[in-house]
Amino acid sequence: MWVSRKELLLWSIALPGFGQLLNGKLFKGIGIIILEILINVNSHFNEVIMLSFQGDIEKATLQADYQWLMFYPCLYFFSMWDAWIDGGGRNNKYSFLPLVFVVYFVTIGCIYSSKFRLFGILFGPVWLPILAVIPGLVIGILIKNLLIIFVSRKSRL
């Protein structure tokens, strides 16, 4: 069964591991789903998401188990990247950099989400990490493109 890379990416966003299952990587997909459930349950992430969407950020911050929650960005974004790559999405050797930097920034956003306020607003363990995707992606793309330029110039010398 052929599935487009975009569809694989969207299924991985919906639930980490689904993209791998659609790629026919059953062992990897089931493993990622089990890890997702383990991290999700132990971090209380569904309740944290629900409280955040309801605007109860203080309660969401108290409910989160950060020791578990900090694993989630790595698993979540790795699942998306892996499904995309297995679906034929690699176009250069630095294609991993944007999502790696997203993971770094989202994890840092998670770490500071219980204390960091922007304009006096506490964004909490859902919204601050989501906002951290933007600078992570921009910096990752910038570094990827700079490396491509640098390596291509160096190879011409």
C-alpha cells in the first residue's frame, strides 16, 4: 500500500507510531506507540492538555510530571521524522537538523514552562513548548542551509 509522505507525517502527528505502521514497520510502530502511551500516562499529559485548553494553566503546571514529560518531544518529533524518511523524504544529509532543533527548543520550553512568563503570562507545559517549535524550526533550517552552503563551497576548493 502506497501512502504519501504528507499522510505519513499527519498520522504521526495524530499519534506517534501510526506513520511507521503505515510504512510497514510494524515492530518500530508498535514500539513507538507503547512508548507514547507509557510517557503520556506517566506524565499525565492528556490531563495537562485538557487543563491547558480550558485555560487552567496553573493547575496544568502542577499536574504535569516533568520527569516523564521531557521525554515526549523526542519521541513525538522522532516519530514524525522517521515516518517521513521511511516514506522516501530524505533529500540531503542534513535533513534531520530542523526537527532536531525543534526537539531541543521544545524540551527547553518544557523545562521552563512552570516558571517562564512572557509579558506576565504563564503559558505552561503545553503552550510554551508549542511556541518553542517556531524558533527551533527557524534555527534548524538556518543551520541546515548554512551547512549545505559551507560543505558545497568547501568541496569546490
